Amino acid sequence: MAGFTPDFAAHSRSLAVLVSFGWMLPNVGWNMEEYLSYCFACRFFYPCFGPSNASFVSSGFVNFKKSVEKLNNHKATDGRKEAMVRWAAWKMAAEKDWSVSALIAKHDEATLSENRCYIKNVCKALLLCAFQNVALRGHSEGQNSPNRGNFAELMKLISTFDPTTASRLAEGPRNAMYTSPQIQNGLVKTMGDLIIKDIVDEIGERPYCILGDETRDESGTEQLALCVRYCKPQKVGGPFVVQESFLGFMGLEDLDAEAIAGAMLQRLDTVGVDPSKCTSQGYDGASVMSGRRKGVHKVFEQKSGCTAPYMHCSNHRLNLCIQKSVKDVEKVASFSFVMAD
């Protein structure tokens, strides 16, 4: 709008007739560079539809002899009325900072809030399934399936009382539902990482005992389960209690002492637990774990620089005693064989 003003000055005697019509002062402007008058609203806000009066919109008005008639006729046109409405809306937006950037920022903020609400509900459904140790997915997850699986049915339940979730499930983009197996695994891993972080923060600089046991899973992969045992106060200033926390599974390619101890140290380093604070070790009685010279506990002490005496796990010793004492009882032996298989 440079070079154009809606205010009037005595640039010409011809403007006197315009000044006499006070209702026109806010609406008719004067271009100082061209010495032409325009309808201020139509000059910048005239709609695309309908015929326009070029003299007030684009070419400029100079016929001041017929100004009263021309101005009254122009005032009555639909295009001019629409332009006045748009001008008023523009002024209101300018006063309330309804700029394009402000509106975009407001829309982005609302979208971000909705996305957070939706993903929070997805995490709640995942967390409940994980806590209850139930499968996420069903045999058939089609829309017409009577039972689409625990996760999908939980999301359906949440949508009955959460409008944001209901809208996203019904109308959201299919490529941003966050319900695929890959997304589920990623969210579960993220929640697991947060739990591990809380455990590590709880351990802090406290001494702890490390517990490990190796077994083969259903796929035939050797897995090492790693736990830590430490003392923590029940409440501020209260008595201490023994806390045992799980730090994760680690797949093993080799089953020698070097490989097992190395995997344990790598896991401690990954989660941020100081191995030098370890004060004891608890494993089963297998020779690879309990060997006096080259067992896992010795390799762990050498590599970590800590002094952590090894103790044969009491539960494992009890299990060995029971197995040995009942191995000659046919029914018990058969039961143990079936359970192990």
C-alpha cells in the first residue's frame, strides 16, 4: 500500500466535493504519486467475482463533476460491500495479531497437542498389554473381525471416551496411525529405556550385586539375563529395603567366560551403571561361571577392577537338590521332563 493513503489533504480543489461527503472519508483514498482517487477497500480487497468499477478499483477516479452520483452508485455495488467486509476483517486480524504466521503457529500448536494426546493413549494401551503379559495382536485384525486383538480392542475402548483418539482412528491418515508392529516395538523399547533410566538413577552411587543367568530361548538363541540387587530407602529417612531390578537380555554368540563377562560389562556400560561399584556376583554353579581361575566372576573382576566375591545362587542350589532327590521318582521325573520340554 506504499504511496497510497486513505487520508485526504488539499491536493486539489476537486477533492472538496469528496471531503463534503464525510461517509466516504474512510473509504476513498488518494494516490499522491498519480493524483488519482480510489476506493480504498476495493483497491486492495475487491473480490474476484462480479463486474468491477475500474475507476475506483484499478484505473483511478478523476471525474469529480459527477463524483456524488458515481460514489453513491459504487457504494451500492455488491463488490464494494464485500470489499468493505474483507477490509474490516483484515483490520480486526491486524489488531488481534491474526497474521498468517500467527494462525499457522496456532494451528501447529493444536495439532501437536492432539498428536501428543493420541500417542499417549497408544502408549497406555501398549503398557497395559505389557504389564498384563498378554499378546498385542490378534489372529485377524480386519475391521470386520469380531476380536481384533488386545491392543486394537483397547484402542477402540479408549476412543469411546476420548474424541481425539476416536477422530484419529476414524479419519486420520492411514500412514500415521502408530499401530503397526514396527511402531509398537519402537514404543515398547522407548518405555523400556525410560524404566532402565529410572533404575540406574535409583542405583546412583550405591554398591550393588550383579546377578546373571544364561539359557536358551524358543528360537535356540542363547540369552543372558542380567539383574542387579541393591538397597534403597523405603521412604525419605525410612528403613532400607532390598531391591532387585532387571537390566535386560543379551544374546550370546559364544558361551565362554570371556564372552559372557564381556556382554555383562557392555550392558552395564550401555545403561550407565558403574561396574567398579559392584560388590558381589551371583550366578549358577556351572563351571564357566564358577571357575576359580577362568570363570566369569574372575574375568569380570579383572576387567572391571572391582572386588566382587562370587556366590552360588541359593535358588539354583535348591533346584539342583530337588532334582537330585526326586530323579528316581518316575512320576516326578516325567513331570519335570514334560515341563522342561
